[in-house]
Amino acid sequence: MIQRPKGTEDILPKEVYKWHYVEDVIKRIAKNFGYEEIRTPIFEHTELFERGVGDTTDVVEKEMYTFIDRGNRSVTLKPEGTAPVARAFIEHKLYADTQPVKMFYITPVFRYERPQARRYRQHHQFGIEVFGSPNPSADAEVINLAMTVYKTLGVRDLELRINSVGCSKCRAEYHRILKQYLEDRLDRLCTTCRGRFERNPMRIIDCKSNACQAELMEVPLILDHICDECRDHFEALKKYLEILKLEYVVDPRIVRGLDYYTKTAFEIITDEVGKRGTVCGGGRYDRLVEDCGGPGTPGVGFGMGLERTILTLENKGIEIPKPAGPDVFIITIGDSASYEGFKLLNQLRETDLVADMDHLSRSVKAQFKYADRLTAGYTIVIGEEELSKGTVKLRNMTDGRELEVASDDIVDVLKQNIVCNRG
């Protein structure tokens, strides 16, 4: 039997309502914050991620699904959402539109990594991107949007951690200081960290190896070496967060896993899979558009994994409301009734009612059981007697009340009882 590829998941009909609920919350909040949706291709030219994400990141070095297409071009399934949006921003000259440009997306992303709890090789990401504003108020808005999504979903024990990772000006001096500290410890660092020493020493701070972390106990941190501009930006961000009454913790060890971050970096932490874990992360990337070949344009945003978000809700016992069953289920007795029921089924659907009927020639009793399993609000019974009288039997499946209704009136009766109640 052919099975799904390792690290992927089928979202079955009985589970997909959870995704619809979370996505609806996301779209509603994004709209309230003034963001418009963007959709970019599943694959991009590999160079985009090498230039935009950074060739020293784990994503580019180890995790990308890259292949040569029939035109001998190197293409990559997108491992994250920000670089493709930056490419679209440049290609379609959105920098000429009124600034800032505020966009969101819900997209599959692909990373070749060891599958874990709701961390798949294909997973889905909700992302926010704001291009064109250097102001820390944009950073605060992005963070507030992420926090609002989780709070709306019912997650309360959120911890916001923030840091400044500096800019190219202050980072160059910090790299010199950091390398001085690391130089005598290189032999005790893992192979990956030794490879990062020359190209991107800041990433060493983010290493998950216990041996490496033991060597980093007294490592100099970027927050102690940022320039005045970056410090002013960070202090202003904190003021905006305080205006929003968002509690935060300054965590000088946050560096994030992608090279394009400048100034603000943040993570949102909560209990996940039985331990504290990051459920959302982001920050500012003022050089990304320029690095991808566009004009100098500041940017800020975040990425939030939907699989991990849904798992977090499940682990916290937060119930996602199940959708209602069909408004009406039509039960028929005999071939003539089946034809009449099929005709009525289409009429009901044309009036925006959710309707269904039996397609397996079940017995009447089995049809009622099936309607009950579907949690139908009403059933309509059509048999030989009803056909001869020009009526149908309408049963309220909640209280069991039943009445006879003229066939010509049934659509109007249902619209009055169901559509009006929806409003």
C-alpha cells in the first residue's frame, strides 16, 4: 500500500473543522488590523532563499527541498513565507503603492527535518509582513496581532520575549567581540558551530547542544553592544508594548534562526506538548528587500505554525466548536419518492440551506439513524402516501415534533424556521 510521505499529514474531514475555525479567526483579526491576503507560489528559484534567508542558516544548509527542474533550473519548495513575499513586493513594484504595505498569508511550507509532534516536513504557516515602516509602532502592532490571535483562541498563559539583534553597523563590532570570546572555545564547540564561527557567529548562541551552551555561559550579548539608533528603537518598542498593556521579558539570547533579522526579534512562549515552547516568532528585517534586489525598504513580521497552534489548543483542553450538521436530511421510501426527494434536495440547496439525502438505498430506520449521526436539524420524509397527498412530513430532530406540510410550501417553511434563526 502506498502511504503518505514521512513527515506529512492528511487532514481528514472529521478534523478539518479545527483548521477552518483557526483560519477564520486569523483572517478576521488580520482584516481588523488592516492586513490584506497575499498568495505566493509553492516553489521559488533557490537563489531567493540563499540570498534572502541566508546561506549560513539551518534552513538553507540542511532543510530545503531543492531540485533541478526540466529546464535545468534550481528551484526550492518554499521553507518559509517572508522571502517569497519580499520577492513579490519587488517584482510587482508594491514599493510604489501607499506605504506601509500590510499583508498576511496562510501557506504550506516545506522543511526536511526530523518529524516531531506537529512539526512536519510539510506544515502550514500563518505569516504577517509589513513593508515600508521603520517605526517601532509597526513592530508593536505585529506583536499585538500575534498575541490577539492566541488570546482569541483562548490561550492565556502567553509569555512574550523580546530582544534587539542590532543592525549591520553595530553587528560588525559585536561579531568581532563575540569571535574573541569564542576563539579559545572553538575546539569544544560542535561541528555546526565551528562552521558558523567565520560566517555567522551569532547563530552559535542559538545552538541547542548542551556542550555548546556550557561554553556560552558568559558569552557577550548583542543587546549590550547595539548602537544608539537600535537602542532608541528598542526602548520605543517597549513603550508601545506598555501602551498595549502587553507584558514582556527582555531575553538577550534571542537571535532567531534566519539571517535577515535586524533590530527587533521576538518569540511567544506557552505550554506546548507538555513543556514550554515557542509558538510564534518574528522580528524586523530592514535589509531583506534590498538583499533580494529591491530598493531599501524596512520590514517587520512573524510566522506562526498552524499545526502547533492546533496542538497547543488541544493540549490545553480548549474546545474548538464543531460545525453544525446539515439543516435538512431527506428520507425517501421507494423509487418515486427518491426522484421527488432528489428534486427537493436541489431546491433546498439553491435557497442556501445545507441539505443531504440517502444515496445507498437504506431502510427508513437506517436513514433516520444516518440523519441522527449527521446531527441534522430537520428530516423530511417522502413516501407513497405523501406523494399521493402532495405533502411531506417534517420532523424537528431536536424535540421530535412532526407536522405535515404541503410539498409546495416546504421550502418556505424551512427558510422561515432555519434561515431566519441563523440571522
